[in-house]
Amino acid sequence: MSTEIRVPTLGESVTEATIGQWYKKVGDSVAIDEPLVELETDKVTIEVPAPSAGVLEAIAAQPGDTVDVGALLGAIGAGSGGAEAPKPETVAEKAEVPASNAAGPEPVAPTKAEPAPAPSAQKLIKENNIEATSVEGSGKHGQVLKEDVLAAMSRPAPAAAPSAQTSAESSKPAAVAAPTRSPSVAGDDEREERVRMTRLRQTIARRLKDAQNTAAMLTTFNEVDMAPVMALRATYKEMFEKKHGVKLGFMGFFTKAVVHALKEIPSVNAEIDGDDLIYKKYAHIGVAVGTDKGLVVPVVRDADQMSIAEIEKSINGLGRKARDGQLSMADMQGGTFTISNGGVYGSLMSTPILNAPQSGILGMHKIQERPVVVNGEIVVRPMMYLALSYDHRIVDGKEAVTFLVRVKESLEAPERLVLDL
């Protein structure tokens, strides 16, 4: 008897995923809970484990396919790795959604050169009465994916040739189609590589652009003398690591300084919901982490109730999970404010983009020795630029500047963090 492999529940508001890669081939032996296939969602990449031990009988969804929650991915049969596996088409046929008697234009029947649209794409095609042949597929073997249908719907319809009467009545120019990429210069196309954006990268692009289009975003800057924090780290880093089992970094100090400032300026920890403002009486701090698949923002929950050691342990664990692709949906949700450390890559100054619907994000940068004036004398200090991007719809300029000054004060006198001043 075969055991079906289906797309698991992916988390709040996530209804579909893209097949990344299969770790096994048809006919391979699998152990229970062994990772079988990688799924890419809008937010994270997850692995689907084997629901039982046996032999992978069939694969119903190929890399690049878009699948809904609960969709059939394949099947596992009893036996050893040497047993002959049945043809995958038997399972693939189960996964197909019947298209007969449905309203709207019929999707193109699958052929070797032109496979049927993905189920989610078929649904959109029917609901919007789109001619299936007008949608260019970008999936494997030219399969039409949901993203292809959405892209086709977003393109303006070609303008009809105006009649003489229409031309006389209106001098407005006809609608112009969205510009497309210019053809490559002869010889250059052979040195280019076209790679489809992952779902995570598409989501990052969409969310960042949405934040720019929605929020009244503004950035204010300041600089902080990092000498006190660096001296404190140098004095206690060995004792700290020995006791707590984690290195004493800068993020613990910055997170602690941020939550202190959020208590004084609660609007930076708020968000807009329709005509209402929601003020959070807790601080879930998102920490932007760069991975080989894109930027992710795991969340340190209740950071305002943590010690510096607890914050460092939490950030260390989340960073490791992010690099290993093991972040869960729960790790990514609920952030109220974000810290982005571009300094680890050498950035001297930047204007970070809000992580909607949050109203503030703090950018840390490279620590660089610079001449500064202290008590009337020019001295060299390890300085860091700070950048606070904020939503001006919620946060006034005075509040933003005060928030950043409070962060600066806490870092230049880190004993304030211990004494809660």
C-alpha cells in the first residue's frame, strides 16, 4: 500500500509553494522523516520529510512547479531500494484537477512540448476568462505558473487602432505597453545567464516596493562613539563566553539600546491599521540576516524582557537556522521593529527600507576610526553611523531624532543599559 506525500500546512497566509529540488529519485529507498523535497514559499524554504519508510514510487510535482497546500507531491511504497518502482504517471494523474464542465476557456491540453498550466494558474485563467494560449509559461518545459498569469493580467491590453472619429474627438495618445528589455547587443547574449527569481526574492522585491509606495518614509542619521562598548567587550568577552556559551557581540548592546528607546518613544514601535494606530506594549525585534537565497528577518520575541546574554543566544540560534535554511514561519512573524547590520559587509552609510507594517528600522554600519573633537581636542575614535528610517505618517521628526539620540546615549554609556536609565 502506498503512502501519499502531500504539501504540509505552510503557515499563516501562505497557501502555495514552489518545488525547489527533490533529494531522492524514483526507486530510491527512504527512511521515515528523511528530507525528500525542498519547497520555496514567500517567506522561507522548508523540507518535506518522508511520512513513512519504503521506496519512492512516484514524483507528481517537478522542480519549478507551483503547488497548493495539500497538493500531492508523490508516493512512497513498501519495499527495499531494489524493488522496481511503478511509473510516476499513475500518481501524477491523481494530482491533476479535472477541467471539464468548468466555466471559462479551456486550458491547453498537456503535450510533451507544452505541459498543462499549474492548478493555481488554471484557476486564475478560468476566473478571469483569460485565453490560455496568450500566457507565456516560465516553468519547466514552458509550463504556465500562477506568476505568469498574474504578470499577463498586470500588462495593459493592447490599444485598438483609433478610428478617424475617435482621433478627431480626442487628442490623447493611445495607451503604451509596458517597456520590455532591449535586445542584447550581438554576442552579449551568449555571455548572459537568465535565472528565474525565487519566490523569496520575488516577495522581497514586492514587499520593499510596497513599503516605498505606501509609507511616508524618511531617514534620520546620527553617529555613535563605539569606544565604550568595545572596551566593555574586550574586558568581559572571555568571561561572558565561558559563562553563557555564546560570544559577546554588538547586536546584544544594540538590541538592548533599541528596546530602551522604544519604551520612551512608543510610536516607533507602532503600526497603522486602517484609521487606527496600534501601539505595541512589547518589543519583538527583527534581525535582518543575509543568506545565499536572500534577506530574511527572524524575530527575537520579547527582547524587552531579555538580558544581553539571552538576546545574544537568541540571535545566535536564529542566525544559524537562517544560514542552514531551517527557519520556521513562527521564527519570521510578529516583529515590531527591525535592526539591519550592513556594517558586517563594510557599508559605511545607508538608508534602510521599512519592513512593513513596522514604522521603524535601524541601520548599523561599519565601525571606522575617524578624527572627532572631544573636549576641545581632536582625537581618533571608532565611530559608527546610525540610520533610522521611519514612517512619517506615525512618527514625527522630533520623535525620530529623540529615539536615535537615546540609542546613541545608551551605546556611549553602556552602563545605562544595566542600570535601566
